[in-house]
Amino acid sequence: MASLVAIALFALSTFSQFVPPPTDLISTKGYLDLPVRYKQVPNGICETDPNVKSYSGYVDVAEDQHIFWWFFEARNQDPGTAPLTTWINGGPGSSSMIGLFQELGPCGFDSEGNVYNNPYSWSNASNMLFIDQPTQVGFSYSIPVPGYLDESENYIITLPNNTCPDYAEELSCGTYSYPNETLTANSTQAAAPNFWKTLQGFMGAFPQYSRSTYNFATESYGGHYGPVFNEYIETQNAKNISGAHKISLDAVLIGNGWFDPLIQYQAYYNFTVFPGNTYNYSPYNASVQAEVYNNLYGPGNCVDQTKDCYRTGQNAVCSAADNFCANLVESIYDNVLTRDEYDFRELTPDPFPYSFYVDYLNTPTVQAAIGAYQNFSEYANAVGTDFGTTGDDDRESGTVEDVRKLLEQGVTVSLYFGDADYNCNWLGGEVVSNEVGQPGFATAGYVDIATSDDIVHGQVKQAGAFSFVRIYESGHEVPFKNPKYQPLVSLEMFERVLAGLDVATGKVNASCDYKTEGPAKSTFVEGNSTIQFEVLNSTATYNTTTNAPNPPAGMRKRSMPRQSGMLFKPLKY
């Protein structure tokens, strides 16, 4: 397998690749009579345990809208009785293959062309369903067309046929979704119905994995998706729709979520200037500090524009506010520092998290194995552009109220944040957690999280079924494996939340009268010993003992690392 993949990767970097439509998908129907097409994925494509099955496929949620999913059975229990958890990434427009291959899925892909097992996979504790949404994200497709990817602007340019012209030979010719913005969603609320339909389709096609309850996990822009999607599901349940499966939510986990822009745009100043981060690193000089402050609080600037968005709800007002705040508040960081927004300890280009898997998913062998209709890209520009037209990123969209409603309905909710992330930083997340208004949360305190390795990886503040978690020495993708950030504590946290236990120890039932007793603030300071002042080697590895990079190991890199958000608006992926 490894040698074949390595050959395919070399070929991919040299020749164009147009994806032939799969001919071996099994067709069936889900709930609501939704068409579902799927296949069993051969062992070794991702899951390496021969006793664990995985399936991939599509739910045809509307004409020319086909949502891709990839399912993995639970490893350490009977998959017929194991809980079901869905995972989606954010963006808007980011593929959930990011979560699968970089973070918490059963496998990863290394620089030498090898699939490797992830011992910290969340499938250790649950059946896992990864969904690429909305349409055109990742492997989800509208109308497959020949085209090429202009990586400078992330545009897909269509071609008349499956021939790569000379002017595009150095670009990524292949099969992509027709980039029509009418064939995807333009807001969080607009994306919710097709997510619900995808669950209806999958659960009906696979009754052996269906449950009356399910769990939902996400990150980043998932701070919008998670609360809104699941409140939508609850409203659908209340309608008693004929032929629909009632899906009740057990637990929601949201990592480094983007909930309330009015709070979280201000948190960029809090993280970089005052009160500052816990790494004793003040990145801006006095002039830049003053610029950020003015761009936030000056008359008619970011805060005022965002308030106008909240007040009017007009697309043009919200879109203008979002562009102003993203470009003149958030992105000052990128323009001045060239640091990674998602882990401010590193400079860009940052090799972490590894992106080798992107080339892997664009090999003919893998695409045939999962039934792909198009080439893979981490981000769908058409989706991001469409959301931008409504200013969705600058809207609060009822996210905080929806979290409160979920808690009132008996759902367990955990908000966890890696504290080295600038993009959706934990200081803003902490304010959001206080706005939820969970009974007892205001008087709860922070306590250390105990884990099986006897290392304190973070702290939690919890009241009943609601918890806010700060994870030390971690960037945006807390579960990032192989390992870098904090995969062990993220897995044990996940297990505890699903079991309805306290996050701190996993030994106490998190009943309505449970509350952590400790200081009102989390004050642990890591210091600046892990702050990097030189760009890391593209093949750098990470030492989880020192929480800093190891010396280069001389591995060969196949994919460019993630860049900072200077080419287009930074993503909440």
C-alpha cells in the first residue's frame, strides 16, 4: 500500500487527474425516503484494524446537492450498541477530513506516504460519522465538472473537457464541483436543513448504527454550526414529521468555537495586548497596539459596525462589518507578525498540523476506495464567498441562546479551547461561556483536569452538564495527533462528556447540582519558552514533553504547510 501510494503521489504532482464517476456504490434509501449511495472502504485506506468496518458515501439531499460522509465503527466496544457521534469542521467551507486525518480520526498520513494508526482516535469511544458540509465542501459535490484550482485566490476555473491546457499545466487540473453559489448554503441557518437530512439519510440506511440519541462534535466555525444545527434538529423533532427519525441530542462538544463576534473580535485585543496571553509574549509595539484599539473602538469602526449588524440584520451591513473587522482587527496580526493564527507560538509557514493527507486523498487509489466524484480540497471558496454575502461570520445568529436552550433540554455541552490559539482564542471563549447563563456556573471555579498520564494538561470550570475547558500548550486543533497538541486529554474529555461524568476526574456524575470548586479565574502561566522566533523546518516533529519542536529529522515533505490568512479572510476551520 505505501509504495503504491508513494508512486501515485509522485504522479499527482506531475500530471493532471480527472476523477471517473464510481460505478460500485450501493444504492438504498434512508429516512424521509432520501437516496443514499455508499460502499465499504477497504481496510488500510484509513482504519488499520481488520476487525473494524468503515463506510463512505453520499446522501442526496436535493437536486445537484450530494453530501459526503465517512463512517467508522467504534473500536473498543460493540458498534451495534456504541454511541454515535458526528464531527464537522468549520470554515465556513472547511472539510471535515481535517478533523478525520489531522485530529481525532482513526488514522493519519505521514510524510513518507504511510497510513498510520491514531491511538487517540475518538472512535475508541464511539461510532464516528464525519460529514463534509455544506455542498461543495471536501468530497461533497454539486455538479462534477473539469477545471483547475487557482491556488493564489482559491478559485475553481471550469474547463470545456478533461484536457488540461498549457496555461493551467502548473496548476491542479481535475474534477471539481461546479462553483455555483446557488448550489450550496449562504448562512448557518441555511445549512442546517441539509445537515439534518444527511443524518436522516445515514440513520435510515444504517439502522444498525442508528440511535434515538446522538452526539455532536465540532470546532471553530462550529461555534455557529453546533448550537444552530442542533436547535434546528430539536424543532424538527417537535413537528413529528411523517417518515422522519426523531434524533435527540445527548452531548455537544465545541472546540475553539466562534460564537459571538462582538465578544470575540474584542478578544483579539485581549489576547495580544491586555490583559494578554499566558505565554508572557506581547507581540505588538505601542503603535500597533494603538492601531488595533482604534480599529476596534473608534467611532464607526469594528465594534460599532458589528452592533449595527446585530441591530439591523441586513446582509450588506453584516458583510461590511465582517470584512472591516477581519481585515483591520484580526488580520493585523498576520500582516505585522507573520505568525500562525491557529498556534501563535509558531511562525508561518507552520508545518503543524501536517497536511500530507491532502495529496493522499487525491490519489486514484483512495478516491476509488471511497467512491469520490471529485478531487479533494480542504476549503471550498464558493461556500466561504456565499457565507460572506450574508455577513454570517459577523452575526451572533442566536448561538449563545441556542446553547442555553440545549442545556435546558438536558443536553450536555462542553466548550474546550486550546490556549495558544489566536484565531478563536480562549479569552473570548471564556466570556461566551459566562454569557450562557447556566445555573451555578457563575459561582463555579477552575480545577485541574486529571488524566491517565498524571500530567495536568488544563483546567475546567463546570456546573451541571455545562463545562468550559482550557487546554494548555495547544493550538486551534486540540486533538491534533502524531502527536502535537493534547490528543490524550481530548480523548479522555470526550469519553467523560459522553458518559455524563465530570470533565475534571471522570468519576463523578455531572448532575444538576454538581459544581467545580476553585478560583474564579484560570491563572496558570506557561511562559514564553515554547514561543518560536524562527520558521520551523517543514518536516519538524513535536515533543509533547517539552511542548516544543524537536530538531529536524530529515523527512521529505509532500504538501505545503498551512499559510497565514493573508491571501483571503482567515478561516474559522
